[in-house]
Amino acid sequence: MSPNHKANRNGKAVAVVVGATSKWQSDGRNTLLAHGKALDDSELPVGARWSVGGAIAQKFAQEGFFVVLTTRKEANASGLAEAIREQGGECMITELDLVSQDSISAAFARIRREAGDPNVLVYNAGYLEGRDLPPEKELLEHIPVEMFDTAQHIASRGPFLIAKEVLPAMRKKGEGSFFFSNNNKSLRGTKRKTGESLYYPRVTMRALAQVLTEEYSEHGVHVANVVIDGLIDSPGVRALPQAQNRPDSLINPVKIAEAFYYLHRQDRSCWTHELQLTPFVAKPSY
């Protein structure tokens, strides 16, 4: 493809959001599981409709980046892409299945060809495996191996493969940001309770962030693990009883996105490598 046919025609810096859509968006998998139907998100601020990934994508587009939205199915991100363009931003959607190495390779080949090497990579992939298990199946002995495999693909193998796609160019350039959107279950191994995902593999994600910090910081690449410690406002979460009973416990995804952009803008003399975001009404997890 010639330069004149690139999606990023203006040569903007590129921000890739892996997992730009949310399982808690109005028609997301978790929303359908928890509520049995899609929800109306018309009254929700546009910054929160696609939760963290959508808010981060909108923030970087507003700051002048060409944003690449990755999702398993292009239709999942069509509304987000439309919102970004209505705000005057530029973006493209790329299908990417984190379970498939071939899909990851093909997606990033397209990103490099049509947008350019990423300047910023935000790994925001989530999963819901485990949430539909009944109360009597909380113990590890009841966890299907397939469920564990999916959790490992998203929490460990996926970011490993993504890192191999983007870190070489960042290292050669001597700059770049590689950020993980993680959760409080990454801080230490804890029991999976009824209604929760199989989240202890997130500890491995945090460890990978620590390893990449040690390996790539000296090459000018800023790596950070962002621990989002609480319920994130989004259509499906906002409709949950615990969110309606304690609205102050919801974290505004727009403010989470601002935190990611703050990390990207940090002077290299003073980098943050782990940031924990907790609503004021809650005690920080540890």
C-alpha cells in the first residue's frame, strides 16, 4: 500500500488500544450475562459508554494521536470509532483475537502498514471466564482447563506476543509507552468468589510489566502497570445493584484515561511504573 493510501494520512503519532471495547458496554458479553439483555446507554456520557478502553481511545485521539482500536469483531467498535470521528479525531479498527498468534501478527502487520509503528500501546484486554460458575464451584478443582487457558491467553501469553510486536521498534527509536490496564487481583493471588472471573493470572501480567520495565526502560521505553482498583463506570456496571447502592464507588473511566495520558507525558527523569487508582470511598487493595 502506498503512503497516499494509508489510514494515517497525516502522519500522526500512533496510539494502539488493545481491547478498545468493553464486556460491560451496553451490548457487551458481561452486560448480557448479568442483565439478560442489552441496555440503553443514551444517558451515559460518551466517555463512559465503552468503559476504560473507549475512554483511553477518545483521550489520545483528542490529544492528536491516530488511534487504532483493536477488538475481536469490528462491529463491536463501530460506535466508538464514530464517536471519535465526531469529536474530530482519527482512528481505524483492527480485528484481533488474542488467543491466536496468527491473528496478532496479521493485526500488527496491518497497523504498521496503514498507521505506522505504535508510539503508545495500551493493553486493556479483559475476559469474563468464571463469572457464570455457580456458588458450589468456587474452588480451583472445579475450574475447567479451557477456562484457565483463556485467562492465561489474555493475561499472560497475549501481552507477551503484543510486546514482541511493538517493543523492537520502540527500542530502536529510543522512546515509546507500553502500559498495562490491570486490576486489584494482580497484587496477589486471591480466591475466586462466585460471580468473579478467574483473575489470578493477572498476577502474571503484573510480573510481565515488571520484567519489561527492567529490560526496556534503559532503552527509553516507559512501561507501567495500572491497577484499576474498583468498579468502572459503564452501562453494564452502572446497572448493578452494588453500583446503584454506592454510586461513589464507581470509577470514572474518563479520569482513568487521563491517568494513562499523564503517564505517557511524564518526563523520563521521573517515571511511574505502577499506578493504583481507587475510589475515595474504598480502601486500597493490597
